[in-house]
Amino acid sequence: MPISRRAFMKAGGLALVSLGADPLFLDRAAYALRSAGGAASGGKTLVCLFQRGAVDGLSMIVPAGDSWYWQERQRIALAKEQLVPLDGMFALHPRLASLKPLWDRHSLAIVHAVGSPSTSRSHFDAQDYMESGTPDVKNTPDGWANRYCTHAAEHANTPFRAVAFGPQLPRTLAGSAPSLAIDDLRTFGMRAAQASGEQKLTRAFEELYQGAATGLVASSSAETFEAIKMLKTANPTAITPGNGATYGKGKLATSLQQVAQLIKADLGVEIAFVDVGGWDTHVNQGSDQGQLATRLDELAGALAAFTTDLGERMRDVVVITMSEFGRTVKENGTSGTDHGHGTAMMIMGGNVRGGKVYGRWPGLAPEQRYEGRDLAITTDFRAVFSEVLQGHLGPASMAQVFPGFDQPAAVGMFG
Amino acid sequence: MNQLIAVLGMAVLAGAPLPAQTPMTSIDSARHVLNRLAYGATPGEIESVAHDGVLKWIDRQLGYSDPHDPALADVERNFDVLRVSMLDMQQMLQNNQARIARAQAQGDSAARQRMLDELRTDQLGNRRSLQSLIAQLPAVTTVRAVESDHQLDEVLVDFWTNHFNVFINKGQDRAYFADYLETTIRGHALGKFEDLLVATAKSPAMLFYLDNAESVADGSDQRALQRGRGRGGIGSQPAFGRRRGRFPNPRGGVYPGGVDPVAMARVRQAAQQRAPRGLNENYARELMELHTLGVDGGYTQPDVINVARILTGWGIDRRDASYTFRDAVHDKLPKVVLGEKFAAGHGEDEGMRLLKMLANNPATMHHVSAQLCARFVNDAPPDGCIDDAVRAWLKSGGEIRAVVRAIIRSPDFWAPANVQSKVKTPLEFVVSAVRAVNALTDSTPRLAQRVAQLGEPLFQHQTPDGYGERQEDWVNSGALLARMNFAVQLASGRMPGVTVDLDRVVPVTDDHAALVAAIDHAVLGGAMTGNTRQTILKELADVPDPHIARALAIGLAIGGPEFQRQ
């Protein structure tokens, strides 16, 4: 009988008695899940990387075979000889070159001309729609990843099932299934001048909340103290990068390193969420140098370090990048690009059938564009998310995760 | 019904036990109103409100004509942002944008970085820079919530700020938000809902935030647009170099002729990019979905389009940073909204009629009353208090005070199931904690930054729905830990932005039992559970220093579960 942890806690201890079930989660503080069959999800992890600000998909994954790319981007197009060719049509931005080995090993798939059917070019609305998973519906209370976690809630036997790195829970993970928001693993816990003080405060607050908290505060605080204990036992921040991987500086690299640490500590992370901003390149976007190149450098560096670090373990891990929309085909008057429509996503790891660019290419000729200016969308982002969830994490009701979305033909990245 | 109110009122006033269903003492009632209608009690305040009469306190709170507490005049003098005009802030914003444009024009060079660094240093180092002024808004809001005697007004201002949410960091809104908060919201928070609605509809902040300033009649030709612009239309810019003297060069010089050509090119470019293409439904939709009728308020997509058409022409005159109606881009055809016909050719009056119609629609009364009840009664507000509020709305013609009074008089407000039933928002938690220890605030943004760290950066909610009112919006692991750490830091006197003197809370003593009882009384208003008392006593057992023991006990009480609720 699937019953959410949160509903359990809300109902209070009596519910346990009446169900005759053991309150397993109440005293599982000291165990860490075993990767070999311990985690009910099969030990699989999905890492969602949100590129906030609308990444220029045409610079990230360059449609080098489409002459309109060169025609419309006299100042910001990349030089042909700098491109990292993928197939006859597409090439990687040179600053993404460190991801090419993944492509060659068929571990990196790309979906191009992907995005939301919403016509909004507002960052706020479009991010909201992509996170809620319901384009053009503003009053959806929860995020798509949270709805996935409410499905099969009986598997929710670790507070680390859904973790967001940041001070707030992103919309993607908001909802009734428990999720952790962790800004930095190294400072997650009580702070005091001395370690003994930290222990004393942690113990005291845990007793206070166990004894007197009710409702959501009770369940969330129970998860919090359990997470603190599991972190203390597993000590993931002591795990050093494997396979000689080196993470760069910056928030993205730190967050991805900590995701890898949680995975390697077998804490049962099923969905991890990481934000990376700075993609709103209206002015002086640059080509092989400049703003966008700097961001891509950071992105590729962190992803390359992450995949190297996890090594063989990447079989159980899929990383997907996403962004609220793409940017105009034509460069603007300030050597940048404005808000557009379709963009590109990268999917790496797990059983993804990589080494291929998925999705029908709509073409960049003016009459092929969306509203005459933007890359048209031929793949709905929900089709990609659905396939990643089912192909990697396991079957679930997509009608529940993406209500109102009629699943189209498979993109074909898995299975 | 009236009898029940009378009985309730008498009981509360006299401190006598209330009817069997609501066994609240006058102390309980005082604690409840200070939690819900104010930002929590200061030490001793519960007793004094109970002593003077809870209803008397409520009447006084409902009786203020203005959210501004005159006693705060000295404190408010520390916040320059309260005395800068919207036009001046718009000028500062444009100067900053021009500097950024000049820096960007340097390409990917060291010069560009240096110019951007200079701008950042100028902004951070100057109390009167746009960035510093903007940072004062959450700060003054937090300080007012702590210090003001007009507590219910401050609570209502917070409510309306979220109901009519504007994201302060969206483009021009950095210049418009201060006036929006001070004039539009605070100036109308206690009046008629209809007036508040019209004020928000005409505010440059809302016009920019929800894009109505960009919305023009489909088919408005470019010449009409240009004419519209000439009279302060969409893209009209204050003429640099003429309005405020010459355009200053950041390095101290002045461009020949007063105009920086690169900046002007950038501004023209931006104006072209902004050039409206047609109807924008953004405001029309949120006006009905969020501000008035509610998502199930019975409107259709054609209604949204027609509302947007009616409001074409409602825009911003950037020459004086004010609302303007531009007839040239107004849709001149007839429209129908919710079955009501709007005859062609009535210009701005169509919009005024529409706003009045929406403000007084029964769906609006129900939707807004339910939200007020969610704030004051329960996350899931009972029908009874909503009905009471709607009746008062009808009777008073939408007087906000009358509606709030009806909610407070509703039996649901006093029902035991609704007492201590709501989780505090980060703002409520931080402010009530500071009040509970009688701490003194300063005029820096540091306390407001803690509110932001707990998850509620004021005025920075990006989407138009504003910050939520339900516990699901605020309770998560990181947030709870942050609250516990905040409490410990505050009680130990290590909180930047506030000065804490625990002697103003409870006296220092070696008698732990007496200490914890005094803290229960002063900080939790007697709501401490037995478990909390025992846990704190146990933790105090190995703390010999009575000052450290007092700080630890207060930190645990504020960081503990009782204090998270109101």
C-alpha cells in the first residue's frame, strides 16, 4: 500500500498502529543504502541541471550544416575550424570539447530543437512552466520531479531521495513528496563555535522537534535530523574525486562534486537538482571567447569532472541539461541574441543511446523558423523528460507526472 | 450570530472563560491576536493586551488611518530611499545601464571588466546609489514590522504586497518599486479594495512588471505608435543631456554635446527591441486570475483577450516616470467581458469601468476574502469566515477594514483548531523572534538578508503569485535548520543587524526551572510544551555559566517547534 511519508507523519503515530506496519523510517538513522539492490529505485540517479536565463542552443550545439547559421550570425558564429564535429550536421562549441569523449563512447545524446509549446518568451513564465511540467498552466502547485517522487512513494526510504543544491527548493522539486534543500553539504547542520556545541544543539533540537512538532514541521524536521545523522555516518564530504578528476572552482563544480559524493556514499539519491545561471546573453555574447564561452567552459569542465569522478558508476547516473527557451537565430545589434524558442538539451550517462542528435531538425531558413525568428520546436521537453524518467529511473505514470500531455512517439534515447 | 459575537467579545474583554467550544483565557486571546494580527508579542505585551482588553487592542489596530506610525519618523529618516523620487531612481537606472553599455562595447577586454568593476564599487560604496537604495526597501520593511505600533497595518501591507506582487529586479521595476511600495500599496492598504486595484493597475511598477505598458492594439500602425511615443509613449526616453543637465561620464568628464553616443545607440537599440508588436495578455490574465476573480472565477480566454484590449493604451510616460493613457494605441473596437458590453470609443474610461466591475464581482469578493482568511485564520480557510468576510464586503462596498474586522469577529478566527495552526513565514519568524527578545534593529540590510536566507527575499518573488501563505511553501529541511541556527545566533547576541540585551527578556538566574518558566512566559507566551521544558532543562544541566544557560535556553525556545507556529 503506497503511503507517502508525509501523509504518515501528518496522521501521527496512531496511523502506524492502525496499519500494523513497522515505522521503519523512524529508526533507520544509521543505515546507508547499499548500491547493490538496497535502494528500491535500483540505485539509479537522475541529475537535472537547469541553465537559467535561456541558453543559446545554436552556439552550444552548432548546426554547422545549416547555411543560415553562418548567414545570420556574422559576428558571433564560431569559426568552422574551431568546431568539434559530431556528425555531418552538428558540432560542439569548442569550449565543450571535453564532452567529446562521452559522445565518442556513445554516452552523450543530444536533443535539438527541443522546448516548450508555450509561446511565452518571459524567463519567469517559461522557467515556471518547465519546472511545473505544465506549459501555460500557472496554478500547478507542484513540480514534475516531485510528482514523480509521489509516484511509488513506498520507495521513499531515504531523506536524500530528492535533493536540490541551493538555499531554496526549486519549483521542480516543490510538492508533497519530501525533498531536501541543501545549499552546501559542508555547512548542512547546526553551527556552533565548537564541535561539541554542534552535537549538543543538534541533539537538543532533535528532541524538541520529536516531542512537540506537528504536521509538516514534524515530518520535515525528522527528515532533516535523519539527513544530518546519515551525513555524519557516511561522511560524504570526505570522499575525494575518483579517477584523477579535478573539479574547478565555482558553485556549479562544487554542487556537482557534492552530488557525486552523495551518490558514492550510497545515500539513495534518486533525483538531484542543480542550477547554473548566466545564459541570458543579449549583449556581446561572443563566439569562441566571451561571456557564453566562459559559461560553457565552466559547464563542460564541471560535467567532465563529474563523469570522470563517477567513472563506472555513471552506468547508474544520467545527467540532463535544460533551459527555459532558446535564443534568436539572428544575432542582434549588440552582438548578442534575444529571447527565442527552441534550444538543445544534453543527456549523458546511464543506458542512453548516445552519439546521436535526436529530434527532427526544422531548419533555420526564415520560413522554417518559429514566428519568423526563432528555432522552431520539434520535440516537446516533456517527451524528453518522460523518456529519461522511464528509461532511466523506472516506470511511472506519465499522465500523473505530466498531466494534460499526450505522449507522442518515443524520442528513442533509451531502450 | 450577532449574539455569538457579543458573547465572544464580552468574554474576551472580561477575561472570563469563553463558551464551551472555545475555552480561551484572555491571555490565550491576547497571544492569538498578537500572533495573527501582529508580528508576535514583545516580552510582557501579552499581559498588557490582556489586561487592557483584547477587543480594545483590535479596535485600536483597526482604527489607524495610515500604516505610517508617527513614532517611527526618526527611524525612517535613516532610509534615504523613502525620500527619493521615482524619476530620480529612473535616471540612476538609466545612468547605470549606459555605463554597462559603454563597458560592454569594450568587447571581451580588461577595460570592460575594469569599467564593470568600477560600477560595482560605486554602487556598493555609495549609500545613495540605486543598488543601496533598493537594498533599503526590505530593510525598512523588516524594521517597520519589528518596531511599528501599527502592527495590523504592517501585516496587511505584507499581504497586499504579495497579492499584487511585483518583482523588484525586473528591468525598470528597480526604479519603480519604491514608489509602488510607499504610495500604491501603503497608501491604499486600508482603504477600499477597488481603489487599491486601480492604484496597482495605474502604477508604473505593475504596468512594467506584467507588460501592459508593452501591450498595444493589434494593427496599431507604426505611425500611430510614433505619435503615441511623442506624447510619452512606450519607448519614449527622457532626453539625455537636456533633462538633467549633461550626461555624466563615469570618469568625471562630460561628453561633447552632453550625449554619450555609445549609450544613446544602446538605448535606441533597446527601444527598438522593446517596440511593441501587438496585444500582450500578461496583465489581463493575472488581473483576473490573481488580483480579482480567481482562477475559477468564471472568465474565459476571450475574456482575457478583451480585457487586454480594453487596457491597451495604459502605459508609462518615461519623461516623468508616471502612468499615462495613450489613445493612439488603444483598441477602438467594441469589447465584451464576462457578458458585459463595452461600447467602442470610450478610451481610458473603459478600463476604469472594467476595474470597478472586476473589483465588485462576487467571485472577487470570495477569492480575496478566502486569501485574507488563509492569512488570518487557517491555510485551508473554513467557509464560515469567508462568508462573514464576503457579507462585510457587500455591506461596506469593499472596505478592507470592514472585511478584516468581520474575519476577526468570525467564530472561526477564535476556534481552537485554528489557534497556533499556521506556520510562520520567514518574515514572520524573523520579526517575531526579534520582537520576542526585545532586540534593537539598525538601518543596515543585514536583518532583511537573514529573512532572504530563510527563503523569503522580500520583493524578489519573480512570478506574479507572490509568496505563499501555506506551510508547504516554507517548511523544508534547509529552511528549518536555518531557523534553528538563526535562533541560536540571535539569542547569543551574534546576529549582525540587531542588538540583543537578554536582560530585557528575562533576568539571569542559577535556578534553571525558574529560568525556563520565565522564558516560557516572556518568549512563548506560555505555549511551551512539557517536552520542550524538560528537554531545555536537560540541556542546561551541564551549563554552569548562568548567562550562557540563559542564551542557550532562549535560543532553543525560539528555534524550537512551538515558536515556528502562530
